[in-house]
Amino acid sequence: MANARKVIFSTYVIPTQIKEMEEANVTHEEFQSEVGKTLGGKGTAIIDASQWGDKWTSATHGEINKWEEFTDVNWEDVLLYPTKSGRVALTDSATQLSTDSNDCAFLYIKNLGLTNEVLLSLQGNDSSKYLIIIPPEGSINIRGAAGDERSGISAPIDCNDIYVKCSSSKTTEIEYLIAKG
């Protein structure tokens, strides 16, 4: 059994600004000189080493509990997510990303859409709890381990409290990964 499960992640940001030229409707993007550098960092989300089987992330086939049970297929062909791709199409109706009630150790969501925002709630499907906006082509990663002084989180995020939806009357698509603690 694995005894050192973890998610290693990083963020890399290049601050830019859009400048409009004198000509009508001509814009270009340039590096923001007042920041003068890229921003970012690296982190590690430690996963509970005592978990049995391979269902410690959302990227696990629903019917197969252990890696050894993948006998008649190649893991590359299965794509391992409950949705078979790790992608979910969103509307303005709430979508719960996991029914697992364990604590969330790590969450990654990328908005694959080009025009519409994703609304994210880490506190269930209450309309007032969608406090995080993921812009088009944007992403978010959260280390969710409560009590870890590096996370800044005082109470655990439960995997089944993670909901996403699109702005009213809009649609988009996301890819995601949830690792339970």
C-alpha cells in the first residue's frame, strides 16, 4: 500500500494589461511594468497515507478499487474519472462534484470555457455560498487540509460540499481533481 501520497502543485502568473491603441478597436497585451516580475509558487498537499485502495482522488474509476484490478484495460484508455474524462459541462444549475463526505485535501478546477464564468461554493448548494468566481480559461487550486498552518483554513472542506455552476442562463465546461484527506 502506498504510504506517501501527496499532490504537488504550482502556480505561475504573468501580470499583463491590455492597452488600446489610437486606432479604433486595436488592442495589445503587454507585461505590467509596475509589478516587474512573474508571480507564483509551489506547494504540496499531504494525503492521508492510511487510505486503502486507489480511490483517494476523483480520478478513480467508480467500479475498480485497486490498481491491480485494471487487468483487461490500459489505464491510459480508462481515463479514470466518474465522467470518463474529468470534465463536466455546467449550466446555471448546481453540480455537486463529489458525494464523498471525507475532508478535501486538494481541489483543482479549470474553466475550459472561453466566455463564461464558473461559480464555486465550498460550503454546499446555498445560493449565498458561491463566493469564488473562476474566469474563462482560469483555474484555481486549493489545499484544503484544516489545521495545516500553511492552508489558512480553520475548518475542513468536505468533498461533498463542493458545488459548481455557471452564471445565469450560461454554459461552460470544467476539468477538475479532488483529493480526499
